[in-house]
Amino acid sequence: MSRKAKPDPAKGTYALCISMGMILGLGLGPILGGVLVSVTAGLILGTVAGYFFTHLKRKKHKH
């Protein structure tokens, strides 16, 4: 018998944070005057936020 693999919630968290960073970067781009710079900064901040949220959850569950 084979077991079904459980979906990894960390992948979903990364995808959500990166997507939100990109959307915020696109929204703030015209206001700040540089769409490419703000989208890139949003992607980087989204990646950092995803990393923070996934590692924060894992630390709490190790008890």
C-alpha cells in the first residue's frame, strides 16, 4: 500500500507571500516612480516574509 503524500504548507505560504509582495509592488510602483524597482523589492520582501512565517511555525511545533 502506498500512502498519499501530505501537501507541504510551506510552499503555499511562500507562494502567497511572494504573490502579495508582487501585487503590492505593482500597486505602489506608480506612486513611488519606479515599477520595476518596487516589484523587485516586493518580491524580495515577500520571500523574506514567507521564510519568516514558515520557520516561525516550525519552531512552535517542535515542542
